[in-house]
Amino acid sequence: MKKQDLPQDESNLKSANMTEVLYVTDENDNYTTANSTGWDAKKAALDESMELIHERIQDAKQNVANNIASPIVYFMELNKMDLPVLASYVGMWQWRVKRHFKPGKFKTLSETTLKKYADAFGISVDELKNFDGK
Amino acid sequence: MKLNFEHHQTAHCENGVASNLLLNKGLKLSEPMIFGIGSGLFFVYLPFLKVNFAPGFSYRPMPGAIFSKAAKRLGIKIKREKFSNPKDAQKALERNLEQNIPTGLQVGVFNLTYFPEEYKFHFNAHNLVVYGKEEGNFLISDPVMDYVTSLSESELEKVRYAKGALPPKGHMYYPIYVPENINLEEAIKKGIKDTCKNMLAPVPLIGVKAMRWVARSIPKWAEKKGSKVTNHYLGQLIRMQEEIGTGGGGFRFIYGAFLQEASVILKNDQLKELSKEITAIGDLWRDFAVDIARVYKNRNSKSNIYQELSKTMLHIADLEEAFYKKLRNAI
């Protein structure tokens, strides 16, 4: 890519006051580096991924409100986690975590277990217990 | 306490940390040199490993591999340590700082407070350098950032003990021996040979063959899983390709810069030509990303769009195969 062709689109990097370095060629085809504020193609991919996460969070919230899913599912999605990541954070087997996704099972969890989840999500046990999705 | 450490922003975190740490030891090697000698160009497809609800693609080797390979080929010794107890990890880091050793860390990006929200994923193979501690905060040189930053003790512990795939487990590393005379020519040749071997590997999961597998899968995803899921998979492909300067186009350009430098060191004009060739291939990867982005925005609603994307990627794979074969013969 030629230095003058390097896109300078507005992107998510702006929020952190960042630019990124790319290797580009100058007028004599010699390599040099240049900073870019962003690129639309990449932003589209990131936006799509954020949208998907947002959808999953909304679905999870609705499911908690309808008593189909436990608050653990909502906070898992909110923290962009999936089952393997969450299981690894709380140090439990995946099948066990999966059972805790059920509202009925969730109500029987001990304080110690709830604390593990709350810590993984960076919230208090009360916040976790009292989330009703509404 | 603040060590004398120069922060240079780079395109990719691992090369950047390696290049910055070696510079601190008095060895001036550019980011592309580390990348090329460490055989950073790679492609692997892991269809059964789901990352962010899409199959795993990677345009880079295992975390740590670039620096390890580069160090081995240059005769540099790196010390690597992991700790089961976070407190020990912090103590060891502070011990290093007291001994005037800037230290590289493997971290998870999800809790990196200075990153933009969109980049915070459960991805645990990011690298940065700690070069001091002031008022209880660790001073951080993150090579993809324009400027240096800092993290509190608890913030740093969080990213050093991120969980999920490839957990860092407090992993820290630093060069402990740099030879006086370095055989750069030999190291460059080894790096190039290894890259050609990997990219031309006769297994379907790695290199050019893996690219073809992904390319052929695109229309199949569309058929079996519908356009929404396919678009998400393709999005993953772009993110892996272009996230913070790494991957497809970006990596090819770093490799182009490497071949250009290498052509001077090895006095080999052919490498200069090949540098131009990989640059052109890098441009095609970027065009491919633009094509995918267009599919998202539904500006291109042609029904055979996935077939066309597949064809484009197969074409790039063909060009790459020819490139690595020529490169293998050029040294």
C-alpha cells in the first residue's frame, strides 16, 4: 500500500485517542511507517461484532425477565464471555456452569458459589441475585 | 522508579515488545526484522475451535513464537517465568524493575483500561512492557499505543491473570543474554525458510492449504447457516486479519518491509522484487476486506456474492503459494 492511499477514516480508535501504525511504501517503493486514524472496512467488522454482542445481551435480559435464564447468562453476555471463558474464570466445569443458567438451579446456589460469579463479573452478590431483567 | 526505556509504537504487539526490549539491550533490530526472522507470517484454520461464536482463524503463530524463534536464531537468550500465585508474579516483576530490567508481559486485553471498548475481547495473547513503577502504578509501554500508559497494581494483576483460552498465568519474559556478534544473514535465511515451510505445509490446517479450505467453506456456510452467520464468520476473518495492524494485509506489508531490509543485508536483488510481490498481495487482502465489508452494508446483494468472495480468496491463496515457492528458491 502506498503511503498516500492509507485510509484515515474515523474509527473506534478515536475514543482512546489512538492511531495505528502501518507499513506503507513511499514514492520510491521504499518501506516506511505511517499512522492511521482508522479504516472503514475494519470498523464495519468491529461494529457488526458489537451489534451481535448487543443483541445477545438484549436477548439474555429478556430471557431473565421471562424466567427462562438466570442472571448469570445476562452478566456473561454483558462481559462478552462465552461458556468456556466463564467456566475458566469461576474455576468450575462447563457442565456445572451450564446448569446454573437455569433460574430454578440458580436460586439454590450458595453464597460462596454466587460470590465466584459476582467476582468474575466485577459486581456484588446482591447485584447478581437481584437482577430481574426488567 | 522509572527505567530508561524508549517506547516505539509498532504495528504488532509481539514484534514491538521484542524490538523494544532488544533495543534496550543495545541491539537495534527493526520490527520487520524480528517479524521476518521469527517467521511471523502464518495462517491457521481451526474450524472446531469457536472464538466469539465463529470458527478460529489466525494469521499469526502461537503467542510467544515469534520472539522465541527470533531469539533462538539470533543466539539471544530469553528468560520466561510463569507464576501460580499473582502476588509472586507482582514481586518478581518488582524485583526485575529494581534490577533495572524492563520486562515483557503476556496479558489479556479484556481488562486493559486504556483500550477502546471495541477492542476489549477475551483475547489473552497481547504483549506489553513494564518499565517502572511510580506512586503505586506500573508504567506501561504498550507497543500498539501512540503513547505510554500506566496500570494500577490490581489492574495489572487482572490482565496478567485473565482466564479463557491461552491464559497468561502471569507470564513475564526478558532477554538475559545478547551475543556481541550476531550472524544476521544466517538468522534471516532460517526465518525465511521456516516461513516458506509453514505456508507450504502439506497439511490442510496450516498455510496456503488452510486458506483454500476457508475460501471453499464460505459458500457452504451461506448455504447451511444463512447469511447472518456467514457475515459474522467473515467479520471474524476481517477482525483477525486487520485488528490493530496485524494479520492479512498488515502482516504482508511488515513482511514486505522485512524482505526489503533483507535484500540489502543479503545483497540479494531478488528479495527486493519479492518484497514488491508480497506488497501487492497485501493490497489484495485489504481489497478482500473491503469486499466483505460491502456485504455487511448490503450494498452488494448479488446472490452469488459468497461464491465471488470464495473465488477472490482462492486467487490470493494461489498467488501466495507461487510467492513462497519463489521465495524458497531465492535464498
